[in-house]
Amino acid sequence: MTLARIPIPVWAMTTGVLISSVRLPNDLRVIRELLMIYAQDPNLLGDNLLAWLLLAMGGALFAGTALALLRPPENTKEGQLEKAPLGRSIVQMLLGFVASAWALATLLA
């Protein structure tokens, strides 16, 4: 990787470090530009980011576990379970549902 100075016209202070003057590998330019945009507007992602993330994670936990119960893998390798354990799957689905319901209630309130 080569280091390059990336010129950004906006100077932003974050935690005492001037991030527009930091030298980064070329691959990290996008992350640096996003940090600069976020430094200008801390509410860029919204006030309810945690609720949206909780809704996504809870929904994924519920849906993924339900699909694993409804449609187990056809071919299993040695050491893998033929189907998902029912008790653990129900607990995971319940946790995912509660997390999603809580996040949805927070967003709608």
C-alpha cells in the first residue's frame, strides 16, 4: 500500500486530532471522507440509530432461526447437526421477536 495525502477542504476536530491531516493508505480514503462528513453533522445517521440497528438484528435473529427450523440443510457434513435444536431455536426466536418489538415500539413512540 502506498501512502497518500488526501486533500479535504474541511478541517474538523475530533477528539483532539485533526483528521484531515492524517496520512492514510489509499484504501482508507472512503472511511476518512465519511468521518469528515460525520464530524460536520453528528446526527447524520439520525437520533434513532440504535433502535434501527436493534430492529435489524432482532428481525434477522428471528427470521434466520425460523428458516433454519423450517428448512434444515439437505446435505450435512460430518460433525454438523441434521436439524437445528428446537429448544435453543425457540429461545433465539423469542429473543429476536422481543428485540424487534421493543425497537419497533421505540421507533413508533
